[in-house]
Amino acid sequence: MKVFHSISEFSCKKKTVVTLGTFDGVHLGHQRIINRLLDSTLNNQLESVVLTFSQHPRRVLQAESNIKLLNTNKEKMALLEEKGVDNLIIHTFDTNFSELTGEEFVKTILVDKLNIQKIIIGYDHRFGKNRASDIHDLIYFGKKYHFDVEQISAKEIDEISISSTKIRKAIQEGNIKLANQYLGYNYIFTGKIVKGKQLGRTINFPTANISIDDIQKIIPKNGVYIVEASWKDETHKGMMNIGLKPTVDGKNTTIEVHFFDVNQDLYDLDITISVHEFIRDEIKFASIDELKVQLEKDKIISLDYFLKS
């Protein structure tokens, strides 16, 4: 997959099939659109193009928006590459871009820059300044500038009834099982392993502390989770705690993973966490010994989960 960080960078001699949107999560609803996009390339006579944005448009158009995202750009790239997309454009959405009228967007971007033959969009897609243009305008522009328009019907979208908003809500509530059903894969986040206070080692539960470098990324609610983690070419099973560690009077939220089969120095490694299931809320125990007993129970639950899956 070719990746472009601006529309101006893109160049393709073949005609293209295009879809556009934030694609946050690349969930099952998005995947239906992507699959239709790929099916429309006519055995590689056309090239597929996904146009998305480096930040959510609401952060530009609504100054007070603090929307959190399901994917970092790097994660989104990996998910779309896995689907088989030919070209991904991650464009900077700014006020100048938002001021383009519907026809300006179609003529200067889709026709002149992307060499479009066909566009595929959801039934409720709106575009152009103030989101004033809709499917009827797009069909008109398609006839005027000689490209096809395919709309994913309301019935097809509603059959899945999935939105990024629903998934964000599920993750923030700790309902990872539901989020994963909507996503079509286990929720992931990426970060770097950093040095912590190493308290886990004193109770035979050493942990890797994960630092997340993208403040826009949604982190699941505080609690204990069953996870897998990968780095380099390795994958390991474990359990993760997100929270303040109240039993030891923690002051800051941390993300810590205890691996069941790792005994090595992992500092500074880039790591991807795949979140399988929520076990329990974070609890303040009366003593370290009580905490250790509970961690043993959490470990048994996690190992049993992996045995059955």
C-alpha cells in the first residue's frame, strides 16, 4: 500500500475508485465499504484510494471538541493495508480544506488530483463547506465530471448498526467484548515500555509499564483486562491493569501488563496491546497480601480464557 500525507503528493496514471471519511476504528461498517471499494477495481484495471484525515474534522470545526479516537494514524494505516487498499491519503484537515464548496471539492480534489472513475460512499455522507452537499449533489457532479457514484444503502448500513461513537462508548465503559464485536477484531493500542516503580516484582507479579504517546487515543476504563501483546516478531499473553493502583496509594493513572511467560528486560520496546476481555474493576485492597491473592485469581481467569479460546 502506498501512503501519502497530502492530496498534493498523490499521483496515479490509472483511473481510481475512491472512498473518503475518518474511518476511525476501521470497524465492520467501514470494512463493508472498503470491501466494496476493492471489488470495484475491476481486476486491477482501477486503483483503490482511501482519503482520510490526520485528525478528526470535529477538532478543527468544533474548537471545544475533545473527541478521543479509536485509532492512531499508524494503527489505521496497518488496518487498511491488511485489507488490501492500494493507496491511502492521510490529509491534513484544516480550515482552508473545510471552506471548499461541494463542487470545488469534487473538481479540484476528486477529478483533478485523484483521477477519479468512481466514488463509493455511505447513504448519509455529506461534504463541502458546512456539509451542505449530499448524495444528490454528488450524483449531479458525477454526471457533470464523468465519474460513477455508488451509495451504500441505509438498509446495508443499518443491518450492522455500527458507529465509531458506539464503539468509543463501549470501550470507555469497559465493555470490550461488545467493542470487539463491532470492530471485527480485538481493540488495540500501541505504546512504549518504560520503567516504573517495580513494585510488582516484590509480590512475584512483575509488570511492563506502557506509555501511550498519542493523547487523542481512547484508553479503556480503569480495571483489569485479559490481553495479548506483540513486539518485534513475538506475541505474549498476559493481563493488564489500568488505573491508579489505590492499594499502594498511586497518584497517576498507569497502564501495566503482567506477562505469563516473559522474563527479560523489555524497556524502550515499542509494543502493541490487543485487549480481549474485561475482568474486573480496579479495587483498593486492605493489604498487599489481599492484592496478591486477587492477582492470582485474575491470572487463573486469564489463563482459562486463553485455554478455551
